[in-house]
Amino acid sequence: WPQVELTAARQRVYNAPMDIPVTLLYSILSSIAQSAMEPAPDPRLLNEPTAMVRLLPAEAKQGVMLPPAGDGFVVIDDQRWPLAPTAQIRSRQNLIVVPMQIQSPVEVLYLPNASGAINRVWMLTSSEASAPRPR
């Protein structure tokens, strides 16, 4: 129980001794023990989102996009496409990324707009890439 003392003005002061080093040590040791007892994650699934299902448009085409050069164009399946001014590129976690963040070729779904510029791009996870789609 905390020790209760009274000041000269008869106000309570709570001065409970806190055993922080023991509590901290217990917390660290228990987290180490817990992580040692858990099985190692499958490295193939580390980049896969676990609880997210994306609804990708059926009319989108599938291809391999090379890293953008920064000139307003993207190369998908050896075809050079202009990027629309309002283009959105979404990562495997469904976050919007800027084109210069893409550093290696990636399997994507893409939608061109009415003028033929690429308007939407979704980088695919391995399970999404294995689903049959038009190329």
C-alpha cells in the first residue's frame, strides 16, 4: 500500500516507493521469452497484407512496370505510357506512393484514362498477381 503522509498544512502526500528496475527487467525478460516461444514467420508472407482485401477493378490490365524515370512517363510491358496529372500509384499496402519510390520492376494493375494516359496503378501482392486477368 502507498504510504500516506501529511504536510504541515495537513494535506496528503502520496510517496509510494516504486520498484522500477525490477518491473522493467520483468517486462523485458517476459517479452524476450514470449518472442522466443513464437514460431518464426514465413518469409514469403512478410510483404503480404494480412487482413486487407482490395477490390481491384475488373477492367484493369495486368503488367510489369519498370521504375519510372521521372519524366512523366511509365513503361509497362515494354510500352511507354504518359502519366496522367492526377495519377495515383498504390503500394501493396494500398498506400499512395510517389513514382520515384518504386526502385525495381513490379507486377501491377493499371487503368488508362480516356486520353490514354495512365490514371491508376496498383502494385500487386503475390496472391493478387497470381489471379488471372487480361494483359
